[in-house]
Amino acid sequence: MSNSASSFTGVSSGYTAGTPVPADSPIRDNIADAVRRVRETTPLAQSFTNFVTINLVANAQLAAGGTAAMSFLPDDVIETAKKIAGANYINVGTLLPFYKDALPEIAQRLNYLDKPWVLDPVAAGIGRTRTAILQAFKAAPPTMIRANASEVIALANMWGLNTETVGDASEHRPAGVESVDDVESATGAAVALAQYLTEQHAKHSSHDASTRCAVAVSGIADLVTDGETVYRLPGGSAMMTKITGAGCSLGGVAATYLAVSDPLTAALSASLLYNRAGEVADTTSHGPGSFQVAFLDALWNVTAEQVAESEILVQ
């Protein structure tokens, strides 16, 4: 399955709920620094990703200023993570039978080696193999999760973390790879997941125990949380729903930023970069094909200042 990130629905959404983050906030300085550092240092973020969208993932990482490496071999992924990759990305969008063993093995090794990684739980809740893989990740969790609202709710339910679900949890499943829930309804699940990731990494990580993990939920106004604070990021383009791999590539770019910054900054930076680039591409394209080309160009050309000066609301 490919993830078309039905998340981006246009800059005219009118979303205004929340308190604006001040212009002089350190959060904005951190975002600008992350964007600059990626472009100055070209960090490698490797991906075990959806083979339908692998080209866009790699091209988006390059356009954002990073370096890409793709592999489906556990030993290759683990050795690359150990020696040269600054961060890693796992996407469960298109599955082959051997992934059921390969992906939990990779996750376990990444955690043992204390290497940061991003999970995109595409179509969480659909199929026994995908469910078994995602359940295995609870014992070796990622540093960041990037998903749509339905996937976040389904994953939190799967891990026994979501205490706010109303009704049958099976109702909260993607329609294929698309979300059937709005971002607002996923807030509790996103916070619970971020808190769980942070707790687990604090137990096992050799890094600063005060560093918090993050969850990014794509939607009309994207949601990013570290389990303590919830941020909303309005903007983007409805055309993002018309190209295959928008969400997958966002996960890859989030990993690129994770290679140079903390999880919250990486999640905010990647989401804001995508919103700004989507808006630029929307004004110059004439359909899905030209939009994808314009979008990659915009990823390359949007400045660190434009990203950092974006509208950011604290919910």
C-alpha cells in the first residue's frame, strides 16, 4: 500500500484554535537551525520504505538537503545505521512476507544500538501481518511516529495506550491508506504515544534522558506533540492528496531532520517545510504531475527563515 498523505487540504482551512507561538520563541530558532544544518551537512537518513513511493522519498530527502539510502536487507540496514546513518526510517506501506521477521529485527537492533528512527505505520489495523509487525514495535519503539489520524488512533489502540477512544476501536482504521478520522480526534492517542516513546527511550537510551520523543499527525492543521505540548500547524495544499507518496516522503524528511536535531524539532521542521513547499507548488502547478515537480523544487528553495516563521499554534 502506498501512503498518499491525505493530510494536506489547503491553506484556506481557516484553522485558528490555539495560541500563536511568539516570533522570538526558541522553538523557532531551533527549527531554523535544523533546516540550515541539514543543508550545510547533508546528513544521511536511510529508509526501509514503501517500494511504491521509494523514489519520491529519496528525492524529497535530497531536495530538503539530506542524503538518501534505501535497503530491504536487515543486515544492510543495521550496518548502515551503525556506521554512517544519522537517523533511520521504517514505512510499512507495502509488505512482503519476510518483512514480518525483518522489521522487528531491525527495530530491536536500532534500539540496542541507540539509533534514532521514524515509524510510518501506514494502514495500521489492516491485516494480520501488518498488525503483528506494528505490535512488535511496542517492545522496540521508534523515536518519532509520523502518520495520519486514523493510523495514530489504531496504533495507540493496538499498543493499549489510547484511553479516549469512544466506541469500537475497529472503527478507527484507515480507508486503505487514507484517514477516516480528523486530527482533533487523534490528539489523545498522539499524546499517549509520545509519552510512551519518551518513557521507553528514557529507560534504555544513553542520550540525555530529558529529550522527548515526538508524534506528528498530518491533517488540515497538522498536529505535533512531544507528549507534553500539542502544536498545530495550519497550511499546505490539497494537491498533496493527488500524488502518491506525500506522506511517505514526509516521514523520510522527518528522519533527515532527526539526524541533526531532537525529535520535536525534527517533526515540526519537516511538517512546516512540507506545508510551505506545498503552498508554493500549488501556485505554480497545473495538475498532479507538475505539482510533484514543483513541490520538489520548492523543498529545495524554501528558506530556513520561511519555515521558522510559519504559523505555529499551541493547542
